[in-house]
Amino acid sequence: MKYPNRALQATLWTAIAALGLAACANPMRRDAEEALREKLLSSHRFYQDAIKDAPKVELARTPSDVEERLTQAGRVTELDRMSGPTAYENDPLQLGTDLQGEEKATTVSITLQKSVELAVRNNLNVQIARLAPAAQETLVTQAQAVFDAVFFSNFDFSHLDTPGGPALPLGSGGNRASDVSTLSTGIRKPLSTGGSARVQTDISRTDNDPNQTRWDPIYSSSVLVGITQPLLRNFGKDATEAPLELALNAKRASMLDLHNSLLDTVLDVESKYWDLVQSRQRLLIQLRLLKRTMEDRDRLEKREQFDVSPVRITEANSFVELRRAEVIRSRNLVRVASDRLKVAINAPELPVSSEALLLPVDVPADLPVEFNLLDAVTTALRRRPDVRRSLISIDDASIRQRLADNQTLPKLDVELATRFNGLSNDGVADSYDTTSDGRFIDYLASLQFEMPIGNRQAQAALEQRRLERSASVIGYQRSVQTAIVEVKEALRELLTTYELIGATRAARRAAADSLRAIEEQEKAGVALTPEFLLDLKLSTQQRLADAEVQEIEAMTAYNLSLAKLYRTMGTLLENNNVRLAEDQTN
């Protein structure tokens, strides 16, 4: 029979049309993306070519003639025993009374690596940042669900009571009543081309009164296979997959935000750790200075009946109290620094409400490092989350521009369908049997066209998206510039702080040598006049304490500047052995 062949051909052509439309793509998309990529690469090369011949640089310090003389005199080891970071290893840390009225503080030793590990796991900012990718994953699922097949079913019932004309002599008149029950059910599948495919079956029962046919009730059924497809506006993946692409980009951006939050957290932990180191060392310096001043004050008091006036005793007491005040301030700074580090690491075993004091184990290093400006800049452009996020912003703008470009097209939709019909008075099953015979087939086709006159809204929206895309490209170039400037600033800070260590160390050793010379004079029997003790020795002790504070500040600043350099390059996590899955941030 020819009917089944015709039905098969119609269904086949409908499927071929759907597949053919799905394979179509925007031929200009690839060219536009290639042009953009080339433009971005050119901007990279512009900056990199300017420093392509940059050599490797090793940190170095300007030679100090003071250091050379002290080294030649063989007094460096002695001076480092009486002053400097290593001279306080056995000094007790007197912290005074805590907020619970305890004199003896409970201390917990902690390393920098442990602090970073705890912060990565527990920091509240990181915990918040970790929620964003999970939330974005749900948006990706929602965007993917747009293409899920939909099962639908509808039931309709109608009672029609239709009046007729005057009754005929031998008839019953023209009045007619009918009950119609219809059940429609099927599956509709949205396509990536913007259209949808549909398979639907309809079952209908009709009861007529009076019955004008030999069949009552009448059962009718149909099976429809069809496709609806936009040919211009809303056609293709540029329109249908734009929400999914934006959702995937949002997920990648949230992972980069998490990466950025981790970088900020690790840098913050290092900053607070070295601040605690510096505060602790400052307290030890002030405690020793107070002890020295009190010893000299006591020596003056013993001579009050001989050659020391009460004015000089009062002046010595003033020095003592001023230095005691510095000790009090330094104690507070240690406790504040400890609490701030607790907040950053947020460890359950170290609640911020506890008065337990964190004691840093690590000491600041002052070893020189090598760097290359080109390598540092290249690494930053490749690894920094903010630069990579700018690329995602460009991609988002490009997706929105392609969608806006599609919306400027006229609406031209085609609908093709093949429907197999059946009829029976012997139930639904018999009706479906006649449907499968393929004797009654409908071929349906429709074409719809629509075009706004002037099309101003769509054209204005497209221009808006073009401007947004241009702005995103400029934003990327700005992020590249920012990254390069921050890398250079971090390298300059590294050079500066490394040199400062040498200068402050030389100053501290010179001050220590001055105090050593004064103490040697005391041992040799020089007259211990009030002027000698107050005007010379106490002021020298103060200069030494100030020089020690400046040295520890320079050392902690150098270690922090290293962390800042790795932060600006985007490699701080790796340098602290924190691993973030690469597929999560790409």
C-alpha cells in the first residue's frame, strides 16, 4: 500500500529537517572570537616585549662600612648575643593580667604553616566563598533542565446543546446535544536549535443526541509527530544555549572568586602572623630595656647620700615609668595580635573568646631570592584570578552580544507535523487499530513571519551589548595593567625591605657596640656620675631598643613582602602547599 510509505516518508523528512537545523551554526562567530583572541594576545605581547631582555636579579644590600669595621674587630658575634632577634631566646615573656584575672598566661605555640592550614579550612570568609560555586552549580542545572523532555496530559469535556430550526413534518426538529470527552497526552522535547519536537496522541469520545449516524458513541484517535522550529530569530545555539553558557561562566567565576578569597586569606594570615612575631619581639625588647633602666636607677639611689641630687633620682624614675608604659602598651599589642590571628584561622580548638595566647614558632628569614621581571609578569597574567575573571567577563559580553544580534532578525517560524487518524464505535483500542493502518493521514505545515517596523528596540539592545563587550575588553586590559603595576610594586618593596634589614641591623649593632663600650668603661672604673648614667648610658640603651625594633620591623616586612609578591603573581597558595583543583578554576 502507498499510504504507509507516505507516512514513513513524511516522518523521515520531519526528522531530517530537525537534524539539519541542529547542525547549523553562526559562521561569523568563529571569526569574531579569533579576532578578539588575537587582540588580547597582542596586548600581552606589547607589555612583554618591553621587558623581554630583563635579566635575573638577586637581592643584594649596599655594603656597610660600619658592618665591615665591626666584623674586622671581631665583635659581631658578641653584639648579636647582647642584642638582636636571637638575643631574647631565653627571656621570659611577661604578659601581665589577662581578662580573666590570671597572671600566668596560657600559651599555644603555632607555626606559620599550621596557621595557613587552619585558615584555609576554617576561615569564615573562605566558608562563605565556598558556598558560591555550589549555588552556581544549581543555576547550571536549571539552565540544562530547559532542554529536558516534558510529559504533558490534558483532559477536556464539553456538553454542547445546539438549537435547530422548526421541526419538519416527519422529523424531530433541528435541536442537537452532544457530549465530547478528549484526552491529549504526549512528550515535548525542546531542541538546541530553538525549536521543539513533539509526539502526541489524542483520544476522543463523542455522544450525540439525537444520533445522526449509525455509530454512537464515536471513538476517534490520532497520533501526531511534529516539529516547530524558528528559522531566524531564536534559531540556533547562540539563542538557546546562551543561558547555559552564562551559567557555566558564572560557576567558573565563582571558583575564581574562591581562589581569590583564599589568596587574600592566606596573605592576611601571614600578615597577622608576622605582626604577632613583631609584637612579641617588641615586648621582649621593652622588658629588657625596663630592666636595664631600673638597674641603673637603683645604682643612682644607692648614691643619693653622696653625689646624686634628688632631681637626678626623680629624672631616673621618670625614665623607668616611661619605659614601663611602653611595656604596658607592648603587652596589649601582643594580646591584640594574638586575637586577630585567632579570628583569621578560626580554629575550633582556639576560640577567639579564650584568653589563651598564640606564640609564633617561626622566625622571619632574611635569605636573598632571585627574580626576573618578565617571568613575574608572565606568571601574574597567567595565574591571577582577577585577570582570568576579566576574560570570563569578555566571554559573557560576547554571548550576550550574539544573543542580541540574533534578536534583530525577523521572526520566521515553521511547523511541520504528520498526524495519523483513526475512528471506531467499538472502543479506544479498535480506534487505535485503524490509526495504525495508515489510511487516514494529515500533513500539516505552517509558516509564521513577524517583523517590527523600524526594529529599533532590538537594534538598540544590540548596540548596548556591543558597547558592553568593548567595555569588558577595556576592563581586561585594565586588569592586566593593574597586575603588572602590582607585581612591580611588590618587587620594589621586596628590594627595599631586604636592604632595610641590612641597614637596621648595622644600626642595631652599632648601638649595641656603643652600649658595650659604655659598660666597658664602667668595668674600667670610670666615674659613675649622674650625667654618665642618665645622659649617656640610658639614652644609648634607648637607641639600642629603637634600633632593635626597627630591625625586627624590617625583617617581618621583608617576609610579608615575599608573601605579597606571590599574591600579586597568583602563586601564594602553591607556596604555602595549598592545592586548589585546576579544573575548578579553569
